[in-house]
Amino acid sequence: MAGVANKKSIILGVLGVLLVAVGTVLVFLVPIIMEQQVEKNVRIDPTSGFAYEMWRDLPVPFYMSVYIFEVVNHKEMLLGEKPRLEERGPYVYRENKQKQNLTFHENGTVSFVEIRTFHFAPEKSNGKEEDYVIVPNILVLGSSIMLQDLGIAIKWIISGGFSAFNEEAFINRTVKDILWGYEDPFLDFLNTFLPGRLPFKGKFGFFSDFNNSNTGIFTVNTGMDDISKVQMVDNWNGLKEVDYWNSNQANMINGTAGQMWPPFRKPSEPLEFYSPDACRSMKLVYEKEAEFRGVPTFRYTAPNYLFANGTDYPPNEGFCPCVASGVQNVSACRFNAPLFLSFPHFFNADPSFLESVDGLHPTEELHSLFLDLHPLTGIPMNCSIKMQLNMMAKSVSGIMQTGQIKPVILPVLWFAESGYLDGPVYNTYYNILILLPTLLDYLQYVLIGIGLCFITVALVLPFIKQCRKQEQALNDTSGTDDATEYSENSKLLEDQDYGTPQT
């Protein structure tokens, strides 16, 4: 029996040591496995699986919500009153993005164009595309400012042309026309009279160049040679930098194309990307740790200095000529059209912009942008990128249609591009990069725990057996003494009961 007990202890001890050893190895091995798994899935490699498919053809719901500012006192504004605005919308569009003309190069980069298409989503919208809205007529107000330095005689001719084509400072058109464009005979007239001076050709609309179009040819790193460079832009339209701005720093093309970033992010590392629509590189900064549907994330937001002027933030001097902080002049990359970018409702902008119009109510909850990124993979889980388009409006001498409009940066519309990881893509992502590592993480400690329990039992078991033997020996000794005593007592009783009878 003793040999059997010893054999059990040895077996348990050996098994416990093996489990602890396997668990300890996993403690060091799981991070390596995880890193290899991440690198395999985030490279731009047709054989890498779901991440490549997600990058090439965004399969998750993505929407653009557009809010238009209607000028409700446009007649009074022509007489010099402060603009009074009412927000209309949102008008929501399902956005599809698909990369085409993929060309892999020997230097570890890939070139592509990304085709964007938009489809109206009435079930998510607060209004119809057929809604009529009164907005600034950029053909009149914008062109007037762009041509304000011409001679008075030419401006009179232009003003006469406005009258001949019934063009006024404000238009009452449908949402569909305002966003996606409409034919305007006066635009053809201007392009004939002043060829190359205006940025508008064919249909005029604020997003007329968005639908069924692309934002240029991006060439980005695949990460096959260096995973830390994956998604980083090598060049855009063959350019290493643009020439819109007044400094080398402002003209730099930094970061990624804005959809994914290199993995293994740290809070100290900002998210940089190049935006062709804004004609510049932009930066988001870490705000806090968050979580999206069980996936740990870093939340990134726009820094207050993103649209600051050169006085408040010297590195932005290259984007000047500037106005007050919070609004960026983008006329340099829009054929000198007086257009400006800001956050919606002039959120985080100089108070003077908000005071110059009525009807705006900026709040962080509604008007700040954010991006929730899984830091391990560099893949966004949830985002809402928001921007506002504004234009300069003012009275221009010689062009009577501009009336007595006081100089103002006038909000025209703002939009939010929002999306999140969902459906089969989310399930695959979660199972491979979240659930599996979590199970391995738990497994290593479970194995160590069970192994230690086995080792403890193996060490204690011999003592338990020894104690049982001693107890059994004591029981046996006690039993012998009791039998002897019982025998003697029985004999005494027999002598008493059956002894020799008295005479």
C-alpha cells in the first residue's frame, strides 16, 4: 500500500511540475504569439485575411450626416443685419468606399485610388432631399470676393451678368441641388469670360466632386518589411509634400490615409493622417482609455490648436493668412475661393465667430469629433469625424447684389462621417484578436494554478498517509488492551457465578 501511495504522489508531482512549466512558458509565449498574429493580420497583404479585405472594401456601415444652415433673414442681412441661422437636417447618406487599381511595388508600398459613393438614407434622415433651403449663393458672394480687386468697370459687367442671369446673393434650392450640384448657365458664362479663375466647372454643388469620385492616388507602406510603417503614406499623387501653404511643415504629407494606423500604439503617440479634402495633414491626440463592445480602445480627439492661428500656435503660421483661432482659411487650395474650415457651430473657436451670427449652440457632446482605436492593432472601432464648411460674405463695391452685407464668416453646412465595426467583420475580429488572446491569457494562469495544486497535494499526500498509519497503529494497540481487559473481567464473572457451592 505504501508503494502505491508513493507512486500517486510522484505522478501528481510530475504532472503539477509539467502544468506549471507549460503555464510559465505561455506567460512568455502568449505575447509573442499575439504580436505575430497582429502583424500577420494588419499587413497590407492579399493573403493576410480579413484585415486586408476590410481595408480594401470597407464592409461596415458608414454614414455621412449633413446639416445645412438656412439663412432665415437673408433680406435683412443684405441691409447689414447680423445673419440668423436655423439648422436643417440631418440629411444622411450611406457611404461606400472601395479601393481600386491596387498596384504593389517592389519597395514595399502599394498604390490605389479609393472610390466614394453616397446613397440617401431617408429612414435615418430628418427631412427629404427635395426640401428647399435658403443658403448663400457662393457663385455670387464667393465670386465677388475672388474678383474684388478687378477694375470697377469689370465688376459692373459682372454685376450686370448676375442680373441678366437672375443671380442673387442667396438661393432657394433643394438639398439635393445644394449638395450634389445643379446646372447653372451663369457658371458657364463666368468660365467663358474668366477662364481658369473659378474653381467651379459643370454642375455646381458643395459635394459635387464627392460622389463617384476619388481623393487622388495614395501610395502607402504595406508593412511587409517594417510593421511600424504599415499604412503610412509614402506619397500622394506622386508628391512627398504639397505646395498650398507657406512653410515646409505645413506642406508635409504625414501619417496615414486616415483609415488605419500602425499597431502597438502608445498614448504618447498621436494619430496623424493626410486629408485631401482639407489639403493638409491633421493630427488627433490621446484623450483617455475607453471600450467598444468588449474591445479596449484609446479615444483620440482633435487638439484645441488644430485650427489655431499662427499667433496662438506658431507651428500653424504656415497655414496663414489667418483669421482668429478656431477657423482655418483653405482658400489657398480652393482656387482662392473664400472658404474656411472649423468644427461644427464654431466649437472651440474664438468667441467672435459665434457672436457674429445668431442660431449656433456649440456643445462638446454634439460637435466634437472622436476616434476610438484598438491600440494593439491600430484599427478604428468607432469614430465620428465632424467638420463645418464656412464662407466669407461681405459687400463688394461695384457688385450691387452683395448689398450692405457686413463682413462675416458665414456657416454653410457641417457634416459628420461616422462608422463602427459591426457584423461578421466584428465577430471575426473579436474572435481572433480579442477572445483568443484572452483565453490564452487565462489559460496560462489556470495551468499554473492547477499545477501548483497538484504539487501541493503530491507533497502533502505522504504526510496524510503517515498520519493515517499512526492512527491505525494507535487504534490497533487500543483494541488489544481492551480485549485483554474484557477477557479478565469475563473470567472473574464466571468465577463468581459458577464457583464451588458453599456448605
